[in-house]
Amino acid sequence: MGKNDINQIADSVRVVHAGCGVNALSCLQSRANSTYCSLLVGLISAAHQAILRLSSVTYQ
């Protein structure tokens, strides 16, 4: 996997991460969606960790 491939993956993860963040913030307004919010927060956390791992691999 080349450096460009890693950058493309990181760009895709950032887009997904931003989308989940927006959805998570909007759903926090309703307690009925708390389970859905928990899942989104988990996705945000996983995406954030993936970005950190990819960036550490990219810059080594």
C-alpha cells in the first residue's frame, strides 16, 4: 500500500467521521435516540482512532 493509498483512506475516514459527528450532535437533542447516539459516538471514537493510527503510520 503506497502513501497515496493511505492518504485516500484517511480522507475517506475524515469524511465519515465528520458526518457521524454532525448526526451525533443532532440526535443528542432527543432522549428517545440515546441508543442511536451511543452507536454514533462509538463510530466517532473508532474513526478518530483510525485517523490517529493512519497519521502515525504515514509520518514514520
